[in-house]
Amino acid sequence: MNVEDLLERIEDVLDNGQKVAFSSKIVVNIEEIRTYVDEIRANMPEEIRQARNIVSDRNTIIGEANAQAEETVTMAGEKARETVNKANARAKEYILNAEERAKSTVAEAEERAGVIVAEADAKAQQMVEESEIAARAKQYCDDMLKKAKAQADTIVNNANASAAETIEKANAQAEDIKARAAKWSNDICTSAANFVENVIGTTERSLTNSLANVRQAKENIRGVIGNNNQQ
């Protein structure tokens, strides 16, 4: 019988126990339960036995672990001190190298600065010597600008005068053309009016003559008709 079966029998004993009146307690056969417990212990799996042994030996294991931890801490401290010492040595070496490079850089910079200062002094001296030439060149440029401005003003004034004269001539020509056009228009209107009046007069005279002829014809017809009636 395995452990699972024994546990189920214990549950059956507990389920079949008699309840005590007016209480939540149950009366069970304690000897039967102890028998099942002993059988469980006898049939306990090897893993559980090993676990119990491990639990029982936990103090030994913890002691060994603490000792190993102390040894590890000691070794780590020694390793850390060794690392720090090496780092300090390398840092000193870097500092010495940096100081040497800095000194070399400063010396080179001072030498270059001296060259630059000397060149600047020479350039300044040259600029001082050339300042008179520059002043003359500036005066020449100013004179040229003044002359160019005067010429430009003259050209602009001449252009404005020419433009004004051209505009005046154009206005005069326009007025003359408008006057001629107005006269020509009036002449055409007058000629047209005279022509219309002549046409109307001729038409009226023709109509008057036609009416007279019509009346004469009517009188002639009436005379013929009267003579025929008398016969």
C-alpha cells in the first residue's frame, strides 16, 4: 500500500468519526490513525527521507556556507586591494605622462605665439607704412565717386528734360490731331446734313409734281366721263 492510499484511509477514518453533541469535535479511533501514520513513515519515498536528512543537517550546511562566504569575502578584499594598487600605479603613470605632454604642448604654444607676435608686429609696421597710400587711394576713390555722381545727376536731368520736351510735343501733336478730327467730323456732318436736305427737297418737289399730275389726270378722267354721259 502506497502513501496515497494510506492518506485516503486516514481521511475515511476522519470522515466516519462520530460528532460530539453540542460541539465541533469528532471522536475517531486514534490507534487506527497511528497505525496508518507508522505505515506512511515506513513507506515514505526516498526523496522525502533525503529532504529530512538535509533539514536535519541544515546547521552543518549553513556553517560550511558561512565559512565559504568568509573565505570568498577575504579573497575578494585581497583582489580588490590588488586591483586598487594597480589602478593607482597606472594613474600615477598617466599623470606623469600627461604632465610631460602638457609641458611639451605649452613650450610649443609659447614658441608659436612668439612667431605669431613677431609676424603681427611686422604686418602692423607694414600697414603703418602703407597707410599713406591707402589714404591717397581713398581720396582718389572719393573724387571718382563725386564725379560719377555729378555725371549721373547730369544724365538724369538731361533725360528728364528730354522726356518733358517729348511729352510736351506729344501733347501738342495729340491736340492738333484731335482738332483736325473734330473739324473733319463737323465737315462730314455738315455735308451729310446738306445732302439729306437736298434729297428731302428733291423728294418733296417730286411728290408735289406727282400730286399735281395725279390731280390733272383725275380732272381729265372726270371730263372724259362727263362728255360721254352727255352724248
